[in-house]
Amino acid sequence: MKSVIKICNMESHEDTTIIQETIVNNLGVIASEISLTNKEITVIYNETFLSIKKIINSIEDLGYVVIWFNL
């Protein structure tokens, strides 16, 4: 599954590093690409192991505001 997650309050490269590290630590993430300019991360993941809700929760637990778009 491929999803785009908009992160409203991602402001710096430090934010992107923290979020990227958190995302890849989820079992089931195949690939991810983060864009500070667009304030979003594209995640490809295996739904057998991981739900989009778990990915979003892991980002929100860091204090970020998330909007999810399914592609």
C-alpha cells in the first residue's frame, strides 16, 4: 500500500530526520520518502504487518499534526 501523509508542523531538517527514523522503525515499512518543502512523507508499506493508523500514531506521538491521503 502507498500513502501520503501530510505533516502540518514539520519545519526543519531535524524534524524530517526524527520522523523518517520513526517511520522506518515500524515493521512492515518497505520504503519512504520525505519532503520538507511539501511537508509530507510518502510511505510504502505491507498492510499485513502494519496499518496506516499505526504509522500516523507513531508520528502524532512525536507531537506532529498529521493529515492522511490514500493513493
